[in-house]
Amino acid sequence: MPRTYSQDEVAAILKEAYRLSDGTHESENQPGLTLAELESMATEHGLDAGTIRMAAARLHTPSGTEPYRTYAGIRWKVGHRSVLNGPVTDQQWAEIVADCRQQFEARGEQSVDGQLRTWKNGNLFVSAEPSVDGASTVLHMGSRNDNIPGLIGGGLGPLVMTLIFSTLALAGVDPDLFVVAAMLAPIGLALSGSGVMLGRSWIRNRERQMALIADRAIQRQSVQTGALQAETPPLKIDDLDVEAPETEERVDVAARRDRL
């Protein structure tokens, strides 16, 4: 019985073969494979061509958390991007919006601009837009919390003034400035600390919600695609309205009967 290799072993074998070939298999005469060729190979091996298109789209549009901005080292914006296979139907978009309203506890407003669908609620938005080649849909989510930089910035002011007054008091300008510094320090620490704590909890919660919405959308689409394929019966030869050609043996027998 021939040995079978796992997916990890296949990947390791291909990687080692490429290393041994020193990349000589890639030349100007062999630039690679097109998406259509990859789909054909996938079909021959029992894979759905749609999954190949989706994988190719994700290669150029990575899924997951997007790069973020920080204020004083604390995040105050969050974004998530994922790729859905094929176009998003009205029913699928309605389900995504329902998930958004449930997770974010906000009704929000929908808008459609050509092929771009958007749901917004204040600084929070979710959009679905076809990819460049139209083979997939990019689900993009983002939000920001302006209270986070506001609290941190509001706390930095008193802390800076505390440092200035303490320096002046140590320099002998006015010893009473220590009292002012002692009053400002707790205010600055409280405001900045609140901003840091708010930022950490808000980011974690938003990332969890966005990842959940994206995972549900991908899962529902996979289920619907599988159900559609199951409902489509395989094509049989008997269903074709084509007369079977006569074999040479039948033609020869008919000719001999005519001669008799």
C-alpha cells in the first residue's frame, strides 16, 4: 500500500524540493500559474474552485486586525478586515447588519453607494465592498473612541504642571508651590489612568465583537454555499437531450440486412 503524506508533510516536502532546486524551476519561461489554472487543478483534486478564489483574495487582502494608531502609547482606534467568498447577497448583508446591531447594541443606519454597502453608528462602521477582481467581498470594520486621548491628554496637563511647580519649589522660588503640585498630581494620575484603563478594555471588547461578526459571516456563507451545492443534482447522461450515436457494429448489421 503506497504511503500517504499529511498536509504538513506535503508542505515540508515542497519546501525542501524548492530549496534543493535553488529556485531554478522559476524562470522567465515559467512565470507561475494563473488563477484559472489553480482552479482547474483544485477541481481535479476534488476541491471547490470557489475556495481557491477566496484564498487568492485573502492573500492580497489579509484578514484580521488592522494596523492601529496610538496616543501616548495607548490605542484608541480599532479595525478589522476579512474576506468573503463571492459577492454578498441582500440576505447575507441583512444578517451582517443584524449581528452588528446585536453585538454593538446600536441600531445604526445603512447606506448603499453602488456596490459599497455600509452600516454606521457614530464613529463605528461596517462596510462590504467587492474586491478588485470581483471574486470576493472585503468586509471592513472600524471604530475609534475619542474619550481615550481626551482623558489621557487631560491628565498629562496637570502632571506637567506638577513637575514644573515641584522644580520651582526645589529651586527655592516659592516653597508653597509644593502644595499646588501635591494637589495637581492626583488629578493628572486619575485622568490618565482612567484613559489607559478605558483604552485597554474598549479595544479588547471591540476586537472581540468585530472578529465574532466576521466569523459568523464567513460561517454562514460556507453553510449556504454547501447547501446550494447539495441541492444541485449531478448531471446525468440520460438527462441530456442528445441521441446516442450508432456504433459501427450496428451500422454494419443494418447494411447487411438491406443487401439481403
